[in-house]
Amino acid sequence: MNQTSWGIIGAARIAREQVIPAIARAEAGEVVAVSSASGKAGQYAEELGIARAYDSHDDLLADPQVESVYIALPNGHHAEWIRRAARAGKHVLCEKPLVLGPAELELVEEAATAGNVVVAEAFMYRYHPQLEALRDLLADGTLGDPVAIEARLHFGLERAPESAGATDIRLDPALGGGSLLDVGCYPVDLFGLLTDAEPDEVMGTAVRDHPEGVDTRFAGTLRYGDVLASFDCSFDSPFRGSATILGARGSVTLSDVFRADRMGGVGAMVVETEAGTREMAPTGDQYAAQATAFARQVRTGHGDDGPWRWTTYACRTLDRLAAAATPAH
Ligand SMILES: NC(=O)c1ccc[n+]([C@@H]2O[C@H](COP(=O)([O-])OP(=O)(O)OC[C@H]3O[C@@H](n4cnc5c(N)ncnc54)[C@H](OP(=O)(O)O)[C@@H]3O)[C@@H](O)[C@H]2O)c1
């Protein structure tokens, strides 16, 4: 069986709502411990039926019953805890974006190699069957040579008045917040996954609420060889997470490419070619499939090297986009 014993680092909302239930659905092992640096572990463990609760992440890392950890801390804390976990010999599934930039990625990679552990980024959308269907459409020539890819991910973040400071980890520059890193990472990861490359050129522009603040809206234009890619993202609209791939012979639109779970796991793809319009609805449980894939990698000691390559592409590309964006205004 592809199972591992899990420790949860951070009493996080995403762990409670998605990842812990998905580990159970996937039968990918048992969650045996949770840690919270802000004292929330006890109540969290009780509510979710987790056997052990720690007030320190280091204490969780010292627990011999924990083989793997899932890290759901703010983006700016990922690299530090991945490295500490790797040093403790724990395998790591860590939330996206894995790290804040290439320098952190290098340190994380070194730690994973030294600790001989699996480190994986929790980009769950990669595990939905619509991604496989999309890659098939590109590989079998249905769409012809790719010409342009456009993708977006937006959602509405409740904001307190500016005077209240950063009330959400996504708005705090010190915690690695910002729309490019938090949600723009999805379209950028999709571009890398579909092109299996890093872009030759990037352009970016950002909206910031105030000069010291994070970007709250971001748009980018990229060129991968002769394929154009563009995306936008923000914290300021009802949820939208879509992509359109235009090829020389047709196009496909995925209306829920990143969060098909919001539609009960049903993917919605519309393929338009000279042969007509075809609708496809590949269905799957992306959070559960992610848990299965991670546990399998832990058990077999190796896996498909695609996911790490895509993580590397996205990390470097996000860094270039941030540097390319217009200064705060
Ligand atoms: N894959 C997905 O679908 C998805 C969806 C949403 C978010 N995410 C990612 O998941 C991660 C967590 O997001 P979330 O929405 O679940 O976050 P959250 O519940 O607001 O916070 C997660 C944990 O971060 C720590 N934390 C919160 N505020 C902090 C602060 N001001 N300073 C230091 N630590 C703080 C806390 O850990 P302690 O318990 O130790 O205090 C908290 O339990 C992020 O990396 C985000 O990008 C992924």
C-alpha cells in the first residue's frame, strides 16, 4: 500500500478543509500529529481526531512516529521548515509556492539530497485527470502546434482597512504574501508544465494597494520559444480559475483548471476545432490523488521527475516576473 504516517505543521485552514480529509479519502496513511506555534494544536487535534498535538514544530519533527510532514505555513516560512524537516529525516509535502525564490530553492534542494528525503510542492491541480486530457490533446495533434496560452486565477480576499495592517498572511510582505506568489504561481506553473520549458522573455505589471504593500493584482506576458503565454491574478474578484490553449488547428478552454474540486471534481473542457465543438468532463479528486502520489513517492523512493522540474521552472519564472513588474505606485 502507498501509505505514510503524516505530521501536520501548522494548524492551517487548508489542512483542515482539504488536505487532511483527502489523505483519509485516498487511504494514503494516518495523520498522527499536528503542531502549532501559536498554541492551536490541542484543539485542532481534538476536533480532527489527531492523536498527538505539539506546541512546537521542532517537537513534531522529533516524533519518531512521523515519517512525512505536510507544511501549510505562510509562504515565507516554507523554506525554513522544509530544511528543518529534511534534516530530521522527514519527507515533505509543502504548500505552494514551495519557496520564495531560486536562492531558497537551492537550499531546499541541498537539504533534500542531504537528508535523502522526498520534497514535493502541493500543486494539487496537476493531479486532476483534466490535465492528462489536456496534454493528450496537445500530444495527439488535435489542437495543432500551440500558439498561445492564457490563464487566470482570482479570488476575493476580505480586507480590513489599511490602518489595521496585514490581517491575512497573503497581504503581509514579511510572510511572502502577494497575488503573484499566492495565486499567480498556478498559471505560471501551468505554463511550465505545458511547455516543459522556462520562458525566453517575461513582462509583468502589478497593482499594489500602498507603497510598502504586496502586489494585489498582477498580470504577465511571457514567450516560450514561439508560444505566447499570458495570465492575470488578483485578490479582488469572485473566484475564477480558467485556461485557454489556442493551437494552430483549434482551442481548448478549461473553465476550472485549478480548482475543479469546487465543481465536485468535474472538469469542464470545451474543445473547438474544424470538426466541431466537443465537451469533455474528466472527473477526479485532485487533493486525494496528490496524497496518493506523494505517499507512493515516499514508498518507492523515487517518482516522476516532472513535478520537481515544473517547481523549478515556476520558481525561477515567478522571480523574473516579480523583478520585471513596475515599481510600487
Ligand atoms: N493548495 C491549496 O488549495 C491552497 C489553498 C489555500 C492556501 N494554500 C497555501 O497553504 C498555506 C497556508 O494557507 P492557509 O490559508 O491555510 O493559512 P492560515 O490557515 O491562515 O495559516 C496557516 C498557518 O500559518 C501560521 N500563521 C498564520 N499567521 C501567521 C503569522 N502572522 N505569522 C506566522 N505564522 C502564521 C499558523 O501556524 P501555527 O498553527 O503554527 O500558528 C497557521 O496555522 C499557504 O502557503 C497558502 O499558499 C493552498
